Amino acid sequence: MGRDTSSSGFSPPLFPGSILALELTDFCNCNCIMCTQSVSRKIHKRGKGFMSSDLLDSILKSIADSGARFDKLLPFGLGESLLHPAFPELIRRLLDFNSDRSFFSSIDLHTNATLLNEAARAALLNNHSVPDTVSFSLDAIKPETYWRIRRNRQLESAYNNVKSFIDHRESSGKSLPRCLIQFIVMDENKDEAREFLEYWSDFFRTRSLKFQVNYDWFPPMESDTIFFKRLNPFHNEEMADAEELHRSVADGLGLINSSQSDRIISSQEFLDLARPEARRPCAGPFKYLSVSWDGELTVCCIDTSRELSLGNLKQTELFELWNGDKNHAFRMAHILGDLAPMPKCLNCHNLDSPPLSDQEVTTWMRQNGQAELIGRYLERIGK
């Protein structure tokens, strides 16, 4: 039985956990040591820029015409989205497009908050039914630490903008967005994690605001959250140290209890996952659509060089690329564990991707003429 390339093949509404990431720009006013921005001036191997209104319109039209539904929209990429000259207008368009939650179950924006001016704030504060979140990437409480990590001296402005944003949300009677105060754990800031926690805990308590503290994505972040996140290092051999430091800091803050401690995956499990014969397929080619500011479509959140590009939306419609032969080959490579032709995937632990169940994989295989290989797939992963 062959594959019907004229049908949807796989579109996001079929499986949970689907994500659409729209990079509004790859310009940034920081140069963070843990970000690709600090490694290369041309992070996509070409010049930087801003997503055009025409490209955004074409993406939204494709979504509306196809009836696609994503669990999450991420209106950011490798840059600072608030640098986009039309940021307030673009955010309002995205919120209005999804006002009845027809296309995105949630919308999550990441920002360093240094440019969070009145116009941006007004565009983001809303009473839509979509549970959107703004993640404020701060990572420090001391100016000298902030400079070492972000190569930016606007820590005070960032803090004031975040506090003002939350205060305006409360005073205006807006219900959204939820706010996530993020601290990526690394050697440069580990000694001020407790001070960071106490500062923001006091901020929320003095305003009688409900908040939670997380070191993992679970439990779900249903209110304002102080988030101590694990570092994703540039090199795989650094992963074990990053894990251990994250675990140590979270434990020192009293965030880990016996029922949660196994949420942090050990370095040995990372090594096991790196073996092609044992590792599960990544959900990226099935659930993660990442569009760069100039229309390049890839299936991976860390594919900054666009090695896994499916093509460009300025030449080909979104779902024609998504359901095309190239992504079909990517999916089958992950299903069969044959990643040798895909170095970007071979050396990745794919733990930041959405979950992908065996039922989802086998359903896709049946829909795409690969039913005869289901037994081989299940045997490969030990089922």
C-alpha cells in the first residue's frame, strides 16, 4: 500500500503536543553565553532580518484553510521578538486570529524584557480565552552576573519592566498572560539561585498573587511561575555536568522531593538514548514546525543552521512542505533508527521535543503505507 501524498499525511490536529514556532526576528540586543547568538553572527548562515506581514499572513491563511490546530504557538525564535518594529501589531493579529482558540491551545512568548515598553505591554495584556504565557528570561539577580551571562547591562530595566507588567495586568483587570520568571541554572549564576527565588517569591507574596516554583515542566505551570531551568549546553559531552548542576541547585532550594526526583533524567539515560538501536523517534518531524523570519521551515527547535530545512514558505505552501517527501523521509529515519545521514539528529538527545507515543507512531505508519514496518519498529524499541 502506497502513501497518498495528496492527503494530509500528518497534520497537527491528529496528535497532541504539536507546536508552531514563528521567528519574528533573529536580531537580539543581548549576546547570551548559552545562546547561538554568541557563537555566530549569522546564526542561520545568512543575514538577519524581520518576518514580513505578508509572510505571516500566508502562514495564517494556510492554517485557516487546512483547519490545522496546534497545542502551542511560539512567536519567537533565536532573536528578541520585541525588536520587531511591528511587534505590537503582530501580537494583536495573532491573538485576534486565535481569539476563540480555533487554531492554538496556548501562546507562549519568550523575552528578555529589556524592551518591554508601554506599547508592547498594551498589546500583550488581554482577556482572550487562550491561556497565553510570557516567559521573562532573567537568569541573574546581580548586575555583574547578568553582564557575564547576557553581555547586557540592563538588568535593572528588565526587572522593573517585569514588575510593571505584572502590576499593570493586575490593576487593569486583565487575566492574561501568565508570567514565568526564568533562571537557567549554570556555573555563572548557581550561587545566587536562592536570592533570586527569595526576591521573586517576596514580589508575588507582597501582592497576594498565586505563584508556583518549578525546576521541571511538571507540574503544569498554571499560574505565575518562578522556573529554574536546566541548561542545554552546546556540546553533548557537557550534558551530564549540566544535569548534575541543575539537580544540585534544585535540591539545595528544596524543590526536589522523593516523588519528583526521578523527573531529572540521568546522564546514563542520555547515553542510552543516544544509541540509534535503542532511542525512540523524535517528535520534531511529527509535531514541531519552526519557521524562521525569512520563511525557512524546519522540524527542530535547535536546528539553527537549518540543516533539516524542508524548504521555504515563500516558494511552497506550509503544509505542502510539512507533508512532503522530505519530511516523510525524516520521519521514517527516526522510526527505523537510521540516523546516520542526519548528523544533527544522530548527536541529539531530543528530550526537549514534545512526547511521541507508540500509538501515534503506528497510527502515522498505517496512514502512510508503512504498516508492514510496524513490527520492525516495535521490536527495535523493545516492545
